[in-house]
Amino acid sequence: MRLIIIWLVVIFLVYSVINDPEGSADIVRALWDLIWGAITNIGRFFEELFAGSLGR
């Protein structure tokens, strides 16, 4: 069952890229911005956490 779902997702992704490449690129860019923002914010959190603990 899991293999069937994976194949359906892959087929849908290929289908969407072929039919609307610009829209697919926009989605990938938005996801990348979301992931990069999360990584940046996590790094900023730990930077502030360690700077606060060392400053005391």
C-alpha cells in the first residue's frame, strides 16, 4: 500500500511539472523560502540562547 501511494505522489508531481512548470517552480521556491527561514530562525534562537547564557 505504501509503495502505491509513493508512486501516485511521484506521478502527480511529474504531471504537475509538465502541465504547469512555472507554477511548480513557484511552489518549490516558496517551500525553499519556508525551509530556509526556519533554519535561519533556529540558528538565531540558539545564537541568542548561548549569548544570553554566556553574558550572565
